[in-house]
Amino acid sequence: MSEVRVNRLAEQIKKEITYVLTTKVKNHNLGFVTVTEVVLTGDYSQAKVYYTVLGGEKEKEKTKNSLAKIKGFVKSEVAKKIKIRKFPELIFEYDTTSEYALHIENLIASVSKKEENK
């Protein structure tokens, strides 16, 4: 399959998952979830859904457990909207990109302070 088509389908899946999580899921342990990216394999067998959660470690763990419980429901709801022969298996993974960026930003700030103090 063409990479453009795979990326377009991944973006559509991301949009639909976000819609389902915000409107159809009534799980109060889910927390404030943001779907940041969906990476789809070329054969459409798996879709890695990267997400972030507002809050600390406790909220991350609760959200991880909630997503594991509702994965089948989310997949079936999204599959109703996106018509493809075999819908990919959803794999939810926490996105550490923002935390890593914050860490790098703090390192740069500390180096800058050290340079100013010289």
C-alpha cells in the first residue's frame, strides 16, 4: 500500500478514536486523554495509538487500565465509521515525547544558567 494512503488512514483512525473517547465512552477512570498520533503498519494489521494524559503517575496508570478495558469497544465503534476489509488491532501506548521535550528544555535551561554565572 502507498505510504500516503497508510498515513491518511492513520489520521482518520486518530480522528475517530478521539471522537469515540470524548463522546461515547462513559468510563470515569479514563482521565483527560489526548490522542497524539496513530502509526499504522503497512499491511493494516496493527495501529499503535499514542496518547497523553493530564495528571501524574496515578492518572496515567488508571487511564492505561481503562484503555485496556475499552479497547474492543473503541475498535468496534471506529470500525463502523471507517470501512476497510479488516480493521487493525489497536495498541494503546503512552506518548513520552512531551515529557522528554520538557526534560531537554530543563537541561538547556540549567546549562544556560551555569554559563551566565561564569
